[in-house]
Amino acid sequence: AGEIIMFAGLENVEIGDTLITNENSGADAADPLPPIAVEQPTVRMTIGVNKSPLAGREGKFLTSRMIRDRLFKELDRNVALQVAETDSADRYEVSGRGQLHLTVLIETMRREGFELEVGPPSVIYKENEETGKTEEPWEAVEVRVPQDYVGGVVDLLNQRKGELQDMGLEEGEGMNVVKYLVPTRGMLGLRSALLTATRGTAITDSVFDSYRPKIAEEIQSRDKGSLLAFADGPVTTFGCEGAQDRGKLFVSAGDDVYKGMIVGIHQRPGDLEVNVCKTKALTNMRSANKGISTGIVAPVEMSLDACVEYLADDELLEVTPSLFRMAKNPEKSKKRGGKK
């Protein structure tokens, strides 16, 4: 037991299978071990070809065939992953055991040189065969946090429709331990919110618990809108000065943007278009405050996990070997425009 081996010549061998010898027609072979039960996926995302105006500048693998081959190759060793075709030929539905499981795959492909277009994560519902009701996955969450921030953690988990299971003081380190049962819908985007509420001191662990009847209420994951680029072009310092009064920016001077790209977080609910490419008019008039600059606030650095947690239902994430860009989904924007 515990030895690492390599075998060849057998096809369709998967993790959990038992290999036995065929001596004496298998009469002396041992009984096969019971197969390993693999947990079913609870979260799905779409991964496809990058279609943004800035696509193809960095990646080595861009086509749908390359992305498809890489995703199905991952199934050989990632037994908990599921990949399915969609109505679109250049987009695939990938399901896994949580948001982290899928972001690890996206990060691996990014480092290999792929350019991808990633959709927002969504929960996988299932119908109970006995009751006929729709059920959703719940997760057992354990948060270790200093005493000063326990109230903020409890309030945040209650907003996500969580159910308190236990709360106490951990011996030794003096940290408080808060245990909750939270629907997986409420877990989407929870990590960054917890870190903000606890100033980066929260340590969170979660594991799948069970399927329960779906909660009728909507779980609000984000209370602020996005700042959208008004036009294509490079970001200017003058444009950033005007836009930073509306919220926190993701871009800095010199970055390339395109219309509909998310360039920041709006300070209020709802989306707002801002012209971060605006240039200062050149005239022969000079005012008294010429040369006085308000100063540029440093942009917010967004990691892959932070971008995936930020995405709303009508937004997409563009993943390249060196950059992450978020934008409004043009297909859903057209549908909204048609309804109006």
C-alpha cells in the first residue's frame, strides 16, 4: 500500500477501479474493492472562446477546438469535474465541487497560454424524486475570526440566509469559531465580503453538507453597480480624474479598454458609463488653477478569484495569460434592449 506504480496497455481505466490478475482465468483473483464515491458537482460555469475586441493579443491557444481538447483531457485526472456541450459551438459548460474547484482549472489553463471567456458561477439545482420539489446544495461553513469582528461575520452570514449551528471560543489562539449552514448560492462572493468585514483576519473553511428545498427569496450577492467604459481606446489620466469620483477604478492610465468593459465599482447601485478615455481640450485659454491636479487614486488589483466573485448574471470575465478584464455580456444586453 502507498506505492506509486505505472501501468500501460489498458484503456478506460479510471480512478476507483480495481485491477486484478487474470491467472487461471481469474479463479485465484482477489475480490474487487468497492468503487470510490465521487461527490456530485454543485456549481457550474461556462468557458469558451474569448470574443472581446482585445482578444488574441497574448494567448497561444485561442480556438474552440483547443479549448475543447484541453477541457476533456482534464477529465482523465479530475474525476469530480464534468464538461458538457452547449447550444453554442464555442462555449462549454463546466461543473465542479464549488467555485474554487473551477477557478483552479481556469488559472491552470491561463498559465498554459489559453485565452478564455468565463461566465458567472451558478448553482446546480436538482429535483427530489420523492417530493418533486426543487432542491439546492448547502454547505457547512466554519469561520475563525477575532472577537472584535464576530458581529460582522454573523450579520453577513445571516444576510446570505445561513443557519447558525454553533459559536464558541477556540482554545489556545483566542479566536472565535462560528459554524453555519449556508446555501451554496450565498457562498458565491462570500469570501471577499468576509475579508472586507474582518479586515483580512477571517479564516474560512467550507464543505458540502446536503441538498435542501430551494429558498424562495433571492440572495443578494452584490449591492453596488459597475462603472462601464463609454468608448474604445487607451485610458487617460484626465479621464481617471473624472471617473474616480464615481467609484473605485480597476484600470490605470495607459490601459486599453473597450465600450461596455467594466472599469470600476460604482459607489451606488446600478451601472454607470464613464469616459475614462477622455482627453483634455487643447485651447489657448488658461485658468487660474492650471496645473493643479487632484491626484490619481491607485486602482483596485483584482485577482482571478476576486473577478469571479464580482461577476453578476449579465457579466463576463475575459482571461488572458497576463490580464483579467470584465465586461457586460453583449448577448444579454441585446435581450434587455429588445424588451425595452
